[in-house]
Amino acid sequence: MYINSEIKKDIFKKHGGNEANTGSAEGQIALFTFRITNLTEHLKKNRKDYGTQRALQLLVGKRRSLLDYLKAKDIERYRAIVKELGLRR
């Protein structure tokens, strides 16, 4: 599988503060971004995989919701995570 517990721990340690803080908005956004990039690469090779396409659209929506929440709560944290992950917005 493309994502395992070590990768998740690294993502949450880097973006969530520590690896046990899996519920932080920054950690979740970073994890969704990692999954989105992997699904995008998969869809470049398998363009007729509609199940994966739907899953990608759902993940992008979840990430957008978390980004909107973070923007409303703390604009500095929002700007920091967008800059760090290189997201367009």
C-alpha cells in the first residue's frame, strides 16, 4: 500500500506538532494532500478508473472544507499550511 503507519507518523509529526496529534487540521490537510497527489498520479496512468476519480473528488472536497474551517478560525495557520504544502488558493 502506498501509505503506511510510518508515513502517517512523519506527516503528523511535521504538520500536526507530534505524531499523536492526528486530529489537528494541519495534519489532516497534509494527509489529504499526500493522498490526493498519489491518486492524481494513478489517474494519469489509468484515466478510466472512475471509482478512483470519485474518491479523489471527495478527498478534495474534504480538504477544502478543512481549509475553509482553518481560514475562518486562524488565518495565520491557514496561510502557513497553504504555503508549506504549495496549495493553490
